[in-house]
Amino acid sequence: MKTGIHPENYRLVAFKDMSNDDVFITKSTAEAKENITVDGVEYPLIKLEISRTSHPFYTGKTKLIDTAGRIDKFKNKYKKFSKEEKKAE
């Protein structure tokens, strides 16, 4: 291994899955702005949207996402720029 290219600030960091409040601790160099106390010990906190405890691949469960609602919102928002409305004017 080359010397001087690897980070030296490895420390224990708590990662929290915000979808199910699962917390796991591992070594990381990630910068954290918050702290959390786990079993009486304070760790830097990194918040995650999804982790191994909530990802459908690992859990075998799928989540239904309301994509139709998002598509309708998009269409309504940009309806005024459509070609059909310009012809009517």
C-alpha cells in the first residue's frame, strides 16, 4: 500500500436509518454535524434515508410509491406550456 494516501481520521460513527430508526455503529471518516448516545457512549451521527434494514432487496418487502400523483402534479404545473393551449389562444 502507498503511504500517505489513506485517511487517518477513522473513528466509530453511528448511522441511523430514518425510515425505521435502526442504528448501527461502524468505523467511518464521514463528517457529522450531530451526535447520538448509544448504550451510554456518544457517537457522531450520520442520517440515512435507506439502509440494509429498510431496503426492499434485503427485506423482501416492496413499498408502493405514489408515482401517479407526482406525474399528475408535473403535468398540471407545466400544462400552460403545452402546444395545444397556445393554438387555442
